[in-house]
Amino acid sequence: MLKTRRIWVDFLKPEYFASYLEHFSPRVQEQVRVSSVDQELAYLKHQYGSQTRGYTHFYCLIDSVIEEVVGALEIRNPLQFPGQLYCWFHESYWGRGYLSEVMPCISQDYFERTDYDSFNARVDEGNKRSYYGLKKCGFFDEGIINGPWGVQYALRYLKT
């Protein structure tokens, strides 16, 4: 487990599923386009299997005070997903710098475990908060693309 000042970071494990789903609020579900908690639970089970086979790096973001999963960050296989980064925090954690706090340790862990020297993210044009949050974390612009849900920013994070 990796620990930052306010957030612990651990790989996805079945014992985290309940806490994850408890904080996966309707507002977050809408933001990440998930139609139901059951759909997300099926996804978690699938990704846990993919993670154990080395296809994905799925990090649970755990509040160090309440010791519950309050978000997740996933870096997917670049050969399978054009947008590798998937990330969410419960809305009560938005705008407080949590992503900037965890990104250095997650990116370092990812680069140590893989042969890759970068990973990318796609952010919907209307999601300015995520766009500027990723820029603050060190992502740089690669341009504007037409994504599956409309216009998106293409961003990349480089190994330093």
C-alpha cells in the first residue's frame, strides 16, 4: 500500500468492493457514464481479474481517516483503450488537490511495473475541472479529438 498525506493507495481487491460502491454516488456515476451500481460491480470483478493478469493497474483511493474507498484511478492497457486513464473521487473530495497528491506515487508505481514511458487520458470538453486537474498533475495537451461521447481533450503524462 502506498500512503500520501491524506489518501492511501492500494490495488483493487474484492474486500474493497463494498466501500467502493458505497462512495460511487449517482453524481459520480453520471460523470463517468455508468448506468447502475450492478454494472460497476460487474466491471470491478472483471478488472480485478484483468489486474491479476497484468492488463490493468487499478488503484483504490482510500481516505486515511475513515479508511474507506472514496475514489479510484485506473491505468488501462494502451493496446486495448485509447484513453488509458479512468479516475473518479466522490464529489465531497472534488477541488481539494487529492489527485495532485496521489498522481506522483501512482505514476511512479505504474512506470516501475511496466515498460511504458507515458500514459494518456481523454477528458470530455465540458469537464473543465478534470481537464485542469490533470494539467495541474503534469499532463500535457496532445490536442482535441472526437471521442465516443463527443469532443474530448487528449492529454499525456510522461515518465520523468
